[in-house]
Amino acid sequence: MTDKTYSVEEVRAGAPAEAPEKLIEWVTEKANLTKPDSIYWADGSEEEWTRLSDEMVEAGTFTRLNPEKRPNSFLARSLPSDVARVESRTFICSEKEEDAGPTNHWADPVEMKATLKGVFDGSMRGRTMYVVPFSMGPVGGPISQVGIELSDSAYVVLNMKIMTRMGKAALNEIANGAEWVPALHSVGYPLRDAEGNERPDVLWPCNDEKYITHFPETNEIFSYGSGYGGNALLGKKCFALRIASTMARRDGWMAEHMLILRLTDEKTGKQYHVTAAFPSACGKTNLAMLQPTIPGYKVSTVGDDIAWMRPGPDGRLYAINPEAGFFGVAPGTSYKTNPMAMETARANSIFTNVALTDDGDVWWEGIDDPMPDHLIDWHGNDFTPADAAEGKVAAHGNSRFTVPASQCPIICEDWEAPQGVPIDAILFGGRRATNVPLVAEQYEPAHGVFIGASVASEATSAATDVKAGALRHDPFAMLPFCGYNMADYWGHWLEMQDKLGDKFPKVYQVNWFRKDDDGHIIWPGFGDNSRVLDWIVRRTAGEVEATDGITGRYPKFEDFNLDGIDVDKATWDQLFEVDPDAWAAEMDDTEEYFSQFGDKLPAEVTAQLEKFRERIAAA
Ligand code: SAT
Ligand code: MN
């Protein structure tokens, strides 16, 4: 078979009637570059989901799970070389290198476009190009945005169906004139070469050469070579964070790596909304779905990963969750740690790189059921307790569930409110065995920015090329996701704070992961984190006082609700131990980290570093 050439007329003939000319032209251009055998316009219907998932089962990429245990749900196994985001292959292609900043990989946009032209040329030979219209945020909402992802992966289409509002309604928005973000994705595994030599498909097509690229000046995304998660589901980190953060800076709003939750005080009926930023795989999904262990509070979930925030008519900051599903880390998730996530994943879900049980259900390390005598592991091999005894795992550390947010039993009734929910407090956290206390409140707005800017965390398995466990700076948990110079991003935060004045939410630094000298985590965490939220909302309501310390303002032992848990004053003191010498060293390290931003570093941030040192000296 030889390559097909597409004409605009032919593409239009196969497209929904409402597809506008500009979109048809773009699809035609990309089809002539990537040379698929056919073009398919996704409508997001249930019929389409069933048809594509049946095809995936037929092809062997999907394993249908036991419908009695996990209806309408599937397992996919990726290649071991394609299991997470690849930060070293993620590029910001701004015109000027300084606009990408020292923490991003920059590539010259003209050169990168030439490289991409080369790799995308013929990359879809033998495959279908899926045209996937999607909305980030409720369709038509004032904070929402639309995009089109072209992809040669049905796995991507099905995941996008869960993670975004995908299909007809989003296309209608584009037909009605909404600006859209163009995103081209290919797994980079054509089934035919330019000479027409065919090769068979594989279960998880991808390419060793990967490019995850963003063009902030033109809002374009090109992703080549990977089929996994944030590399391939382009609505998520590529659009909703990297591109959206640059749009937000231009237009006076914020795109953040934050969960959003509502805390309701059941006695008064008062509602509080909290956003929280943690690096990938540090428990955002767990916090978003927290089951309070203290009576009188109810948590409902608005989002678990990304928040888009804009000033509302009353001058407060309002947030929406731009996503429609959760792409959660499986290992460690259980009815004990996160019952709501477990309930959300009971049906209509895609599991990637978890283990398969003999009765057709899923299993992973840390799930409630003990390891059965036999499993098929994420490589597709037999796995028994003997393998576990050798230290092997049955589910990959970054194995995931893709689940519809609407299935979460505690999804907030306003999770799709187009105008968003008003934010009362913003939390920053990370995994820190030492130094960082359980909770600290900002002294002033610029100190809040400083807290975000100095986030450091023990790295997890969410990226392939970052050593898990090592401490790394991850400002605002945005290090891999900020689409522009990180120092300019801090400047944008300072500007938003200025604009909103005392209506801008207060910032809190939290740490659930502090360890004692024997290496045990001190704080019970999970549902007991409601105790921290309780203190925070009582603080924002002006009901309790705080004690000034080196890193911020701390709760008083007597104000903090510790009823029913085994945290005495000695344990409390451990949780809040702040060693001036350790912090002096951490500030030296922070100063060095900040120095890479040169004169882009906002003066307010430098001033906060000085104030921090003064507090150390006074301690
Ligand atoms: O793979 S994703 O980027 O979507 C998940 C994550 O790292 O948070
Ligand atoms: Mn994330």
C-alpha cells in the first residue's frame, strides 16, 4: 500500500458538518505529514467507547476485567521503557531561551519544528488518525478552554474520554468560534515504511526517541514517541499546566498543579474551599478524597490534580477543575488509605501497569486484599509470593487508574460549576522526613510565594528520569509543569496577590511525612489530615491564635484537635521541631537554587530569604 494524500475536500467529507474550515485545514495538513490510512472523528459517545474498547480487547492491548467484579473496565500493560513522564525529553520551545528559564529544557522553536517534521513524517502509516475534540473545564464555562488532540492511539482516545469532556460538545464550542489549542500526538510506531514494507503491530507501540514539546507563543503541543499518561494525554500536563500557565500569565489568571476540595462544617453549614499543591505521587488524590476522622466535618472533592483559578466578580479567587477524571497512582491505594478512590474505580475504568488476578480483577501493592498465590504482573508474567520475597513488585510504582470523577461518591455537587468555587486557603506540601513542621501559616503574601518557591520533596516514581527518594526542589510542585520561566511565574503570583489584596487566600506549608529517629512516619496522616484542615479554617475565620516561628506561624498545642489519636505533647514537639542550624543550611541551599534565576528572581523573594535568616538568627 502506498501513502495516501488528503485533500481538504476529502477530509471535510469525513468530518462532522459543524467542523470549521480552519480545523479541517489543520487536520488535512497534519494528515499529509503523518500519513495515516484513515481519519476518524471522535464523538465521545458510549457507542464509540464500546466499539473502540472492543477493538482494543480484540487486538490484545486491553484485557477486559471480570464484568462481575469490575464492569466495563480494562487493563493495559505498557512497555517497560514507557511507564511515566520523561522530563529530559520535555521541551518548552519559546522564542527566547530565557522565557523557558533554567528549570525547563528549552529548544529553539524553528529547529524543533524542523526536527518534529522529520519524526512525524509518516509516523501514522498503517494507522488511524483520531481527531479528538475536548474541553478542559465544563463545556462553555467562562474559565474553560477547548483543544483538539490528533492521535494514532485508541488508548489515548479512551483515556481522553474519561479525563476530559471529549467529543461533540467540545467540537460545537469550536464551531461557535472558541479559540482552540492544537495538539498533535503520535506513538511513533508506523506499521509501514516509506517504501511500503509492512511490519506487524505490537501491544504497546512507542518509540525510543521521544519529544514532548510546547510552543507557548502559538499554544501548540507536539508529542512523539510515548503512549503513557502525561506524555500522551495532552489535555493534562501539556495543555492544562504548561500551555495554560503561559496563557494565564498573559491574561491574569492562574493554572496550578493543585487539588481542590470543599470542607463543610456540618454544624454551621459553612463551606470552605482549599487547594493544595504537592509534587506528583505525594498523596494529592488521597487528600482530595479525605474522610475526616474528626466529627462535624465533611469533605467533598472538586479535583485531584489541576486547578484553574480566576478572580471572580467579588474579587475573590475562584477555581475550577479542568479535568473530568482522575489519573491516580494505584500502589498504596486501598479502602484503608482512600476508600473513595476505590469506590470511584469500581467500574468504567482503565488500569495501566497494575497486576491481574486469576479471577480477572486488578491487584497492586498496598491494596486491601493480601497478595494472592498467583498473579500476572505488569510485565505480563506469572508472579507469586516468591517473586515478592525477592523484592519484585507486581504493579509498577507509577501504575495508574483512569476513572470518571463523576463516579466519586463524594464528588462535590458544584464540581462542574462553570464559575468555580471561591478559595479560602492554599496548601503547599511535599515528602519531607525532617525540618518541615506539620503545618505553618505564611507571615504575609510574599512569604506565601516564598513557601511555594522553596518547596523541596523526596522524588517519587512519577517520572522515569528522576531518582526516586532524592530530595529535589520542586517550586509550587510545578517544576515539570511550568510553561515559562519559573522566576517570572513567582512574579505573576506576586502580581495576583497584589491585585486581589487581602482577598487572596493565605498560604500554608504542610508536611505529613515527618519521620522520627527510627525512620517511622510520626503523623498518622490520611483522614487525620482533617485535623490540619480544621486548624487552617479556624485560622482563616480568625478563631484561633498562632505562635510565630522560623518557618511560619504554628498552631498552639491546646488549640489543635487531637482527640482520639495518639499524639501527645512530646510527639507534637517532634512534629514541630525546627532546628535553626538545619534551616540555615537549607536556606543556603535555597539561595543557591534561586541564584540560577539571576536578575529574574523577584526582589520580594530575595527579601523573604533575608527575613527567614533573621528569624533563624533570632531563634
Ligand atoms: O503522567 S502524569 O503527568 O499525568 C501524572 C503525574 O506525574 O502527575
Ligand atoms: Mn499531577
